[in-house]
Amino acid sequence: MTVLLANEHLDGTPAERHRLHALLRGLRTGAAPAPLPGITFQTLTHLLAARPATVDLDLFRTGYELLSTRYAEIGIRALLPPQRVWVGVRSTAAAGSAQSFGGFHHPGQGYRHLQMNAAITLFGNLSGHTTPPTPQAVALDLLRAYAHDCLHFGTYRRYRLGPRGEPARVQYGINFRRLDGTTYSLPDPPDARRTRNLGIVMEGATDIEATTIARHTADLHGLTEPPGSTHLTKYAFADVTGRLSTDDISTARRTANPYLRSLSGFARSVTSRYRALLDDLTETPHELHHLLITAMISGDLGDLNAWLDARHGPGSFARRFRAPIFSDLDMRPTA
């Protein structure tokens, strides 16, 4: 297995880079720990080969072809290997808890850049106490999660040795962090309508790509209604295809269901704020979204900065996103 990806770079002296490479090799080639406690995992490779009745494999394969084409267009050279994706299929958590129901909004899952693997869970009750959702609903959620983590996998990263000798990620896409933990932009306030935080910008852009792929996949298979007729699947289908309305988000927030509350929280704090930022900056949000995505993958902010400066004045990226404590010097690679 390749220890260092084409979009990953190491900073420092030759000795420091050698140490970084050795540390990443140990994390990425050693035995993978259990990604989340209390959950039984299979690799995505094993899951798909087993042809489970719970997943519509034709639907997933259609989506895989779409995401392969789309991600090649925006500069991703390779997708996250399915053998590096751990899929949770069962849980020992009590029914009704946040940990018992799987899917994109299950707590604690996601891409792990140091280990170069991902943990996701199958949509539905992992404790097995209710009727499982339709195979189409499970496949679309699995596709969305995989597409999301493939983009994280393909986003530019730059590492330095941290103060305790650990690998420290000092650049991720268009975002930057100092070794003392100071980030380029500040967290959004709880009541923010649009984001000024680059972590939220990149998470929102990533999930727009993933839900667009899921929506096009559903459309190709003629799925214009939520697979299944439960209250939860209605919201989950709108979420996975990027069609949640403001009313959907508000209603889901008020339910007692922990999965729907998590779904609503992500939509409010990530998706809605990212879309509002695009609308605030341009009348052509698709154009700006494309510039953001390609800058994330390349790690080069040149075209994005030029586009923003031409419309909002010189230094507009820093003026909008940079925290006062952060400086341009903090962004420069070391020798």
C-alpha cells in the first residue's frame, strides 16, 4: 500500500520528513483498531462481495461510476480503497440511543486522515430491533458516505512534526493550522446564518458533491420518492439527495429521534451556512463551488483568490476568513 498519497506533502528537514514518513507508515500499515466501540465492522470490499440483501448493489454501482467520473474531472487521482473503509453492520447499543442507529449522521464516524481509512455505518437500526429500511435507502446512504469520504481522501494535506514528535496536519485543502493548534479561521457563532469558518466551508463543499452524486443516482434509477414510507426515511431521503427544505430541517430538529436531530444539526450548521456563503459571494454559486473544490484538492488557492479579489477587492479571502491572530507566514511551507 502507498504510505504517502500524491496529494500529501511533508514539511521540514530531511530528517524530520523521514520521521514523518515512518510515523505515517506505522499508522497506515499496522493492524486497524476497532473504529467505534460496540459496533461490528466489515470492510466495504467484504460487504459488497457478500452481496447482502440489505443493500441494493446495482444502485451503489451506478453511484460508484458517477463519483469515479466526477472526481476524476475535479482532479482526484484515486478513490478511497474499499478495503480501507470499515462499515458498521451491528451494534450492541441500546435501541433508541444515538449509537444504535446507523447512517451518515451516526456519531463518531468519518474519514481518518492519519490512518488513511474511514469508518461508516449502514443506514438503519444496527441493534436489529425494527424492520430494516429498504435496500435502496441503505445503498444511497452508503454511497453518500463513501463519496463524502473519498473527497476527504482526495483533499490536499501537508504535515509537519508536532511539538511532541507527532504528525501534525498544518494544511488541509484551503485551511491552515499552526503547530500550537491555532486555526486560520474562528468557529462560527451558534446563530450564524452563513459560515466564515474554512472547516465548515470544506465540509459543506464536500457534502454538496456527495449528495449531488446520490441524487443523480436516485434519478437514474427512477427514485423520486423516499424508499419506504416511515417518518424517518422521508427526511433521510431528502437529506441524502440534498433536498432538505428549511421546514424539514426545523421539524427534524424538534423530534425526539436522535438521528433526526443530528441530521438537522448538520444541515443547519454545515450545509445551510455553506449555501448561504455562496449566495452571499456570488450570483453564480456553482462557479464558486467548483473553484473551492478544485482548490481543496490541489492545495493551491491562486485561482480562488484571483476570482474573489476580482469581485470583492484585494485580500478578500483573508478579510473574510482569517482570524486576527493568524498571519500569512503561518501558511508557508517550511524547507
